[in-house]
Amino acid sequence: MGLGGESDEGKGSYWTSQGCERGMIRAYAIGLSVGAVRPIGGVFFATSRLTQLAPRDFFGIAFWLSFVLSFATAEAWIRRTSS
């Protein structure tokens, strides 16, 4: 039964609806971007002699780079698999 007593027959589940699925993919991408900060920061740290960047300088760059890459990948996936 849905809200107000209406029947849910013939309707998809809330969790399998297209809008919720897209939101879950985006949320998962944001979560992955938090984990991606470390490897991207590691690359910056390993190349710090060449780039002359201190950790305080490249942490923000690594954060935004991981966020943008993860979110752009999620958006590309959503657009590619949407029907």
C-alpha cells in the first residue's frame, strides 16, 4: 500500500526507480572520491620534487581532482546506461 491507501500494483519499487538509482550512483561516486584522495595525493607527494608543491599546496588539488573525476565518471555511466 502506498501513502493515502492507494495501491502500488504495477509500480516499480522505490529503490529500483530510475531517479533513485541515479541518485545512488552519484552518492556512491562521491563516497569513492573520498577514498581516491589518498592515491591522487600520493602521486602528488611522489612528484613533489619535480612540482615543488608542499603537501598543504596539493591536498586541495587532489581533493577536487578526485571529486571531479569520480563524479564525471558517474555522470558518464548514468548517461550511457539510461534508457
